[in-house]
Amino acid sequence: MNCYLIVKSDTRLVDQKKFENWYANVNLSELKRVFMAKNAKKGWIKNTNYHLAIYEFENNKNAEKAINSKNLEILIKKFDQKWDNSVKRTKALTKLIQII
């Protein structure tokens, strides 16, 4: 069953339009490629400053490999430098166990 990495970013300390543009045109596709994810989605939690990115993997093994890679460490540093450590993020690996 597919596995999902969900990244929630608190953007209240940065310009949301600039963040949206950068995430849409640079970060989302770069992470999808580096992670070798099946697909990547992004959006906003309605009426909040929270941005969500969801990366889908074929299985838990591929997701674990992606989030434990050296490439992710490099991309985290790049992200933090771009946003001057002003965007706090949480991430969760989610494995769906039932779809009806």
C-alpha cells in the first residue's frame, strides 16, 4: 500500500506569495525528483498560514529511504537558508491501511 510523507510549514513569518511561488516552481518538483516519489501535491490549510506538501511513495521502504537520505539533509539546509530559518516545519510519514 502507498505511503505518504506530509510536510506542514508555518509560513506566518514570511511573504506567503513568495513562498507559494518558490514552492510551486522550485521546491515541489525538486523534492519529488530527489525523493523519487510517485507524485507530489501541495496546498494550504484553509484560513491559516499553514502550507502542506504531500509526497506519495509506492511503499514504506521507499519513503523511509527518501526521508533518511543525505539528499534530504542538503535540501533542508537549502530550504532553511532560503527562508532564513523563519519557516518551521513538521513532517510525518503516513501509511494508509484502508481505502474503501
